[in-house]
Amino acid sequence: MMRSMHCLIFGFVVKLNWFLKKIFYLSKQKMKKKFSNKEKENTFTSKLKNFYCWEKFLNPEEVVSQMNLISGMMVAHFGCSFGYFTFAIAQKLGREGKVYALDILNEKIEKIKKRAQLNGVNNIFAQRANLEEKRGSKLSDEEMDWVIITNILYQNKNKYRILEEAKRIIKKTGRIMLIEWNTKGTPIGPEDEMQISKEEIIKIVRKDALAIIGEIEMSDFHFCLILKK
């Protein structure tokens, strides 16, 4: 009888021990998963902050100085965002020149309009444009001296159409300045899988029958190509 009781108690202790170990293991796995998700969230948040602050990695005056702009020229800015480059270009073009600030988000266009009005800048024409559509800029053929495209190709599926549109609106002597992220493997900029490499860009450029006539060293986080028809 006593032996039977001891066996029952021993069996109960073994099962209880197994049960407690199981609970401990599951709790540990849950905590590990929670930590992993938190880590991913922090990484994503960090990337997101850098994504929206990308402008601090480029000096607009230095970039614009590479374009050899002169008073009276006409420039289109594809992906103007909040006008980081737009206002630097407008200042360089003078009263006789025009810069068309194009973005798909109305919020950004309205910000540029308000800023231009507050600062008395009259040579900026900001308008919403879907550059993935045919003739999406709504600008005339061979009208622009320059088109500047900043950090938008990686965000869009129809990259060819954007370059085709830029090609359509530049003059025969016109130029395109193409700037894209180059931060794979770093915590800066958009997620690695979203970015497009320089090699991929070059393939797209050649397919669109554009010629690469130069490359400008921008920063550690971007590359820049100068294109022509």
C-alpha cells in the first residue's frame, strides 16, 4: 500500500515537473519572440525616421551648382517632396526662369505653394502629377532645360515611364539629373529590399534610350547620374 502511494506521488511529481518546464519553455519562447518583434519595430522606426529625413544627407546648393543653371532656364523637379531642391533651383534661375515642382501628394504641393507665397517666390509652379502615367507631368514636349529626379524610382513600379516622361519634356540639348539612395546594408534610408542599385538604374536608362554622360559624387548615401537623349 505504502509502495503504491509512493509510486503515485513520484508519478505526480514527475508530471508536475514536466508541466512546469513546459510552461517555462513556452514563456521563454514568447519573450524571445516579443523581443525579436520589438527589435524589428525599433529597426523599422529608425529606418522610417531616416527615410523622412533623407534631405539632411544632401546639400541642395551643392547639388544645384552641379547643374550649371543660368537665369531664364526651365527646370522640372520630379518628386519635389517639400521643395528641398525646388527653392534652391528657383533662386538660381532668377525671375526669368521657371521651376515646375511635381509630386503625387497634394500635401507636399500645398506646402510648397504656401512657402513660395510667404517668401515672395514667383517662379515656382507646383502641381500634382502622377509620373507613372503617360504624359503625367502635363508639360509640353522638349520644353525643359533640365529635369531633376530625386529618390523616387525605388518607390514606383513603372520606372521606365518616369524616365520616358523626363526624356519627352527635355530639349534636345536638355539634361536629366537622377539621384537615388545608395545605403544598402546600413540603417540609413529606406529598407534594403526597396532600394534600386546603380546597376539596375543603368539598365533601365539604356532601355529608355538615354545616354549616361556623367556621374557626380553626391554623398555617402546617394549616387547621381547625368543623362541626355
